[in-house]
Amino acid sequence: MYSYSLLETSCFYLIQEKEEGPISLIKVNMETDYCQFITRFGETEITEWRKKQDPIHEILELLSDEKVKEWQSAYYSNEDAYYEDGGEE
């Protein structure tokens, strides 16, 4: 069992909070003495505070800069697809 305290600021991670839970992509935006402010990426971006002692079942991967760029390209291009149909009428 791991905790959020092991995660570094400005890094992207694939984590699984519960043993049978989904895999999440998160970014640690900042930290205080007791907490971390994270962004969770899914259909939408969700920001939240987590206690450093909150459990993580497994830290699957720290994404490399190259993988983050590759993911951002795919993630944000899909987001733009929703707005392309709303052109001039």
C-alpha cells in the first residue's frame, strides 16, 4: 500500500486507488505540509485536495515527458472535436 506522499509535484502518474478500482491519470499540482492539490483526468478534469497519508493501492507508472506530450495531444484533440460541430449556421 502506498500513499500520496510518495508522488512528486508537477509529475503525471497512473495510479489505482483501490485494488479492484479503475486506473486514473493524475498530476500533482502543488503540495503543502499535509496535503496535495491534484488534477484527475477523465472525461473532464477534476481538481481536488488529497491528504498525503491517503492510501493508493498501486502507483502503476510515472509518465515520462514524452508520454505526457503524446497523451496531451490525444486528450486535447478529442476535447476539440466537441466544438467543431458548433460552427457558423
